[in-house]
Amino acid sequence: MLAAWILASTLAAPALHDAAVRLQGDQLLITAQLTDPDGLVETVEVRLWAYDRPEATALAVDATAALQLGVAAAPFFAGQDSVRLMYLIVGLDKGGGEVVRLGSEAEPRSVILTRVTAAETLADPPPAEEKSWHQSWWFWIGAAGVVIVAGTITAVALANDF
């Protein structure tokens, strides 16, 4: 009994961290880091669903330190330009038992994704408005210079009494 307790206390608990879901082209890219020094996690399962549609899509991958998987984004958007995605990530052992979890059904992680169309990314920026000649800085600098020079000449002329 004491040996079992010592063995259990020396095992490091696995952890999932740095999870992210982002849109890359027409794919959702799901990434996470798995820390599992004792190799307890055999499979990682990701469950995704749109906030307004609770039916989840489950994806399973073999456990590695840097998890990365992609899934088609179109079903989640369902004709909308943006979607709030809910997700949770579960690490399972060889028997299918849960070893580690990031998020839960009651409090899942979430992210809001917005689709950018090709027209929005390739469109030229609007042209800068052209200012008329009297609104430009160079005109007023020149005008101030003329006034200063004319004032100086007038002051010198009046001081010298022609």
C-alpha cells in the first residue's frame, strides 16, 4: 500500500496548455501543447461546436508534445461571416479513460473567428484625399517666409530713412 502511494506520488500529472483555434484559409487549425512526462496520454480528443449549434464534432489524434490538427471550417460558419466556437480538449489513456482535460462541457473554452474574403484581402486601399494648394504645409511655410522677408526689408528700409 505504501509502495503504491509512493509510486503514485512520483508520477507527474499530464497537462494541456497553450491551446488555440484559428482560421487558416478554409481550415480550422487547432494547436495545443501536451506535457506528459510519464506517457499516460495515448490519444487526444478535441471536441468543437458552434455556440448556437450544440452538436459537437469530435476529432481524435495520437498524443504528441505539440498537437496540431485541421478540420474544414465551412460547417461551423454555416453561411455566417463570424462564429463563436466552443471547444474542449481531453487526453485519454490506453483504455479510453480521461487523464487530463482542458475545458469542460459546462465551461468550455471559446474563440470568435471571422472569415475574411479574398476581395477584402486583395482590395487596394482607398486613395488618399488630395489637398488643394492652399491646404498644404509648403504653401503656408512659403507664405510665412515671404511675410518675414518683406517685414525685415521694410524694417531695415524704415530704419535707414532713405
